[in-house]
Amino acid sequence: MATNARHPTVLWAQREEIIYLTVELHDAQDAKIELKEGSIDFSNTTDDLLYTFHLDFYKPIKPEEAKKSLTGRKTLMVLEKAEGEWWPRLTKDTGKLNFLKTDFDHWKDSDDSEDEAADFPGMDFSQMGGMPGMGGMGGMPGMGGMGGMPGMGGMGGMPDMSALAGMGGMPGMGGMGGAPMNFDAEGDADSGDEGDEEAAK
């Protein structure tokens, strides 16, 4: 049972229009994320330990435009600023938060690219939308309809295998000599050679 809450490591980087937040915590698929214009609340239980944090943003963001991407050990969020300008810091509070760190791997100056796809190649961003509490994400819209695997039907019975039954004769195999091989009830092959030997006598 989760008792004392801990803080996951949170990395942040920015562009003029957006904020990148990366929560370094594995198995966070069911994390509760409440995003508001001026703050974010995150909580998730991992290995029976509760991880949580609260941040008050330096300036407002647009919760309805938020996007996220999940990997095995990280949750990446892309937050759009309400006003396109560079922030001197992420939070309204000037005090240092030990769990909050600068994401130097994705930090860029104001004259660099702001293409999130280029900043995070291979990441699949989905719309977080809705908020608060990440409501409406259940069911993974677009994943429905997989039952029955459309297009896989008709495989039962392997219909094309019936064509193999008529392969006797094998065009091009003629001229091999000898009578066709016949199998009696005991499974022995009778090639007809005995009759030829009797005739020879």
C-alpha cells in the first residue's frame, strides 16, 4: 500500500511557444494528471510507492492543446503557452525544487528549431485534451474494431490446399518408368514388378 509520497524527477525545456515536461517514472500509463492554465498535478503509484508533484507555472498555458507521449520509463508532455514568449523559469515560485531539473538534451536557444517531431524523433504524441484528470482517454480512441481481425477471415480450412490433391501425375515427371505406386491396406507399396518377373519366366 502506498504511503509516503515521493517526487519523480521532472525535466523541462522550452521554445517560444511551448514547454516540454518529461516525468522520469516507469509504469506511469495510469498516472493521474490534472492540468490547468496555471498549474499541473501529477500522481502515480509505481512499485507500491506513490509519486506525486505539483507545479505552478510561471505564466498560463493552454490545457486543451496539451499532448503527451509514453515510453517505458518516461512520460513526455508538450504544453502550449498562452502567450508566445520565453520564460525565465518554469515555475512562479523562485525557490529551487530538488526534483525539477533543466532538460539540457532538448534545450534550445530562441533562434533554433521549434519542431517537436525533430526534437523528439520517433515519439508518438497523442492529444491529452479534456483535462482535468486526463478524463476521456480510456479506451484509446481509434483502437476499437480490432476484434475478429478484419481481413484475416477465410483462412479456416486453407481452401487453396485442395489444389494440392490434384498434383498427381506431376507434368514433366513422366518417363520415369514402372507402374504407378499403389498402397494396399497394410500400407505396403506394390509396384507391379512381381508380375513382370512372372511374365519373364
